[in-house]
Amino acid sequence: MCTKVPVSELIQLPITWVRGDDERLNTVFKSLKSGADIKEPIRLLNCGCGKTHMLDDGGHRITAAYKLFKKTGHDVMIPVHKFVSKFQ
């Protein structure tokens, strides 16, 4: 299931998403700053209980989008593939 979620909501989830200042982060940030959208979905894993989340892929995209949000107020919509475990 792929949905678009604003970065302001993603950062409130109990996941580790902050990435350091490196070339990948700078590239994604520059792309967003120039008006490009995030096309590649992040992958978010959710325990069957609904309380535990884990980020499988997408930390640079969230970090860059949040950096842009803090600077400009533009709440970037990020595509999210959410995988929910059948186990609790």
C-alpha cells in the first residue's frame, strides 16, 4: 500500500530518521529546493500491534524534506509504502 504523507506527520512517528550531512542528503535537499517531488517511496514497517514502527529505507528523504520544511514551511508530501506485520 502506497500513500502520500506530509513530512510534518512522518517526523512524529517513533522511528529513527535523522541522517547526517552527507552528499546524499545534499543531493536530495537541492532537488527538493528546486521544486522536485520525492518519487521513490520510503519503506515503513509496522508491527501487528500498531505501536512499533521501523524505517527500512528513506531516512535521507525524510531528513531533507524536514530540513526544507523548517526553512520554508513547505510540508513535502512523501510517498510511503507501509508494511504491516501479521504478528503481534
